[in-house]
Amino acid sequence: MSVKRNGEPSSIEKANILRVARRALGFDSLRPGQEQAIRAVVEGHDTLVVHPTGSGKSGICQIVSSMIKGMTIVISPLIALQKDQVESINSRNIGEAVVINSTLSAEDSREAFSKLEDGECEYLFLAPEQLQRQQTMEALEQTGVSLVVVDEAHCITEWGHDFRPEYLKIGPAIERLGHPTVLALTATASPEVRAEIVQRLRMRNPKVFVRGFDRPNIYLSVNHFSKKTEKTEALVHRVRWAQKPGIVYVSTRKNAETIMNLLDEAGIKTLFYHGGLKGKERHEIQERFMNGDAEVIVATNAFGMGIDKADVRFVYHHDISDSIDAYYQEIGRAGRDGEQAEAILFFREEDMGIQKFRKGEAELSATEIEKVEEILREEEGPVDPERISEETGLPERKLAKVLHRLEDVGAVEILPAGDIELQEGTDLGEAARTAAEEQARRKEINKERLRQMQEFAHTTACRRAQLLQYFGDDFSGPCNNCDNCEQATSGIAARVDGGTRREVV
């Protein structure tokens, strides 16, 4: 069944959706939540889907695309995953899928654009950076787009756990394409994050579907320490005796290498991963862990997006995360096979100071904002953000935040082509002050988000209830699968230096 975008949608029954799912994807049944989301998109509603990893978000995309006419573009930052999805679609014979990204050879790129321009492409997978290329946008405008799918949609917001400035340009690109229906997908998003996704993607009266935050098979615990050496020793001891494979998260590159060496000395086959490694090295390390060549990987928060290793038995945090959003996303990489897993935070009060320092590094000054405004004021029309970056010396991420702030206060508009234009009648001095105030407000919110992590570390109530309530779930506990619930029912405290949570005193 096909539904035209520019006409009245036909009645969409569950049986019709299931029929398409069986024919196109070989599904015997729909997963919880898929039917409602599919119906909303096919009926032409902008839609935000917040479902856990492994719940069938990619299935929603492919079923919808099989039910509508026209091309679907899928925007994803994960180039390796793009390749896998293209191969999967083409092997099923449900439409021609093409990928365009920076890894293509000149010949492969020409072939991909030829298919796009000739109308042979039904699925196009892109990294968000591609939307800033004139060749790409012109080809998309010529071909016509029925559906824009934004994967890992939380990347568009600073409140999410993996903010990427290139995502801020997706909203203007959608408008340039005439605002086809938008489907945004993410695994974890608090109400605050959901609101900003909707705003930044310029979604119109969206349908929002949220489910599945609870991961009841993951045991939650926090172990407290006063000395750094004691904390690290306890972590190494726990990893030695824990079921594997597992992930240890740390806050710095130095800690990643240091703890990897300690685990290696303890006879545990370990890898380390951080953003300072070259892309090829990161890819090789990730593949080795995914293929079982190592028992444990010690990593900064650079490791994780697109990781779907079902048998991870533990996620330990040597250092505290900077928000509940980041923490919950990271521990959610454990136990995806549904078997028992554990998430333990090794907490020391002094660790809070390190995170506060790290969060303060990205602060914007009124001077930096004024530098950007001066360039915009000197021009009579739109300005390429690359030029702004060159003339101000601001790196891409920091410039994106400045433009983000100025857009928030109505001083600039990010045009569909990606250029920046100063709004007519803008009082530059007032705009700079307002933008700086907004940055200061967000800095305070960041402090509050870190305080919430601190509160999680110190709570004596059900830990699962506290996490789920943060995401808008009404679960009140007890969960009977966290250290606090365990202690409340048994009166026995788990040993902080124990090899597994079953070792008690």
C-alpha cells in the first residue's frame, strides 16, 4: 500500500502495516510501539520516536518508506552503520539504497550522484555534513524527498549526551527541501532533550512516542570511596572477577590508558579507546572489542554511539558522568541480550570537581559573541560559517554554540543553505548581552545536571526509580535490583571491594 504525501492519506490499518512488514522485511509481527509510530509518519505527521536500542527503530523507517511514494533520506553520523543498512536494504530487494559520505572514492561518488539524479534511488544515507554541500542539496531538490529520517537525533541538542554542531544545520536543510515529513529517532532523551529536538529540527505539530526506558535486567549500584587509589584498586578487583565482556568508562584519555594498563597487568585482555586516537585506530579497536578479541574496553564517552554488542555483562564507571542523560545511555550498553548485567559507579566526592572543570571549558564570552556579530554586521547579506570561523579563530564546535545562542535570541537566522544572516533591526550590543546571559543560564543548568548525578550517587532510595523519573516515567519502585533496594530488603550491604555483587558481608 502506498500513501501519497500531497493527498488525503488512506485508512491505515494494523493489518496493512503488518502485510508490508512481512513482504518487505520478513517480519512475523510488529514490536511494541512500532505500529503507532508507523501510522503517524505515513499519515504525514512529523514524528519523534524515543525507543531503546534493539526495539526496531530502523524497522519503522523501512516499513514507512515501503508504504509511501518518493525518496527517503536517512541522516546518520555513523558511516559504518550506513554501509550496513544499505547492504541490508539492497539484499532484501525493497528498493535501491545509496550512501554518500566522505569515505567514497571519486568514482563511487559519481555513481551515487548519478543514481540520485536519475531518480533510481529510494533510500539515501547521508552524514549530516553532506547537507552543507551544494551538489548534494541541488540533487535532492531536483529529485524530491518524501521523508527525512534523522537518526541519533539527540545529537542536535547540547542537553543530549553527544552534541554534534553539524546537526544544527539539519533544520534549515529540511526547510530548503520544502519540509518533507520528518522522522526523528533516538534511544534516550529526557523531556528537555525531546523539546529541543523538536525545536531544532523545526518539526511541525509532531507526534512524540516514548517507551522502554526501563532495563530491569541491569543491576544498579554505587560504591563510595575516599581515596583515589582505593577506588581504582576496587575497580580492578571487580573487573577481574566479573563476568565479561564489559566496558569501563573514564573521564580522561590519561585514565583510559592508565586503567587499561592496570587491567592488563591483572591478566585481563583489555583495550583502550578515546577521541585522541586516529579514526582508523578507533575503528580497529572497536571492531576488536565487538568481535570478542578483548574482554574489556576502557573508554571515554567518545566510545558508544552505534555500539550494539548484545552480551556486554557490565558497564562500570571509574569516573562520574556529567549528566543522567549520558550515564543512562552508557549503562544501557549492558545486557542487551536480556540476560543479567550490572552497572556500577565507583564514586569519590572529589570527582565532582573534575567534571565541573570540564564543563566550564566550553563557556562562551560576550567578546567571542561580539566578534561573530562584527563580521555579520559588516556584510550586507548572508555569510558562510566557514569564513566566520576563519576570521574569528573560533573552532567549529564553539562557533556553532555562538550561532546557536544568537539564533535563540532572534539575532541571526540560519538559512536553508547553511549561511548565516543577521536579522534586520537587530541591536547588536543588546543581542550579545542577551546571548551571553543565555549561555550563563545554560551553564547553571549544566551545573544542575551534574548535581543530579551527584544526587543519584548519594540517594538511599531506589536507584532505578530515580533514573526513570528523570526521563518522565512514573515508576516509583522498589525495583529489587539495585543496591539500595537490596539493602532495604536484606539488611545486608554489598562489599565495595567484592568481585561480584553476590559477595556480601
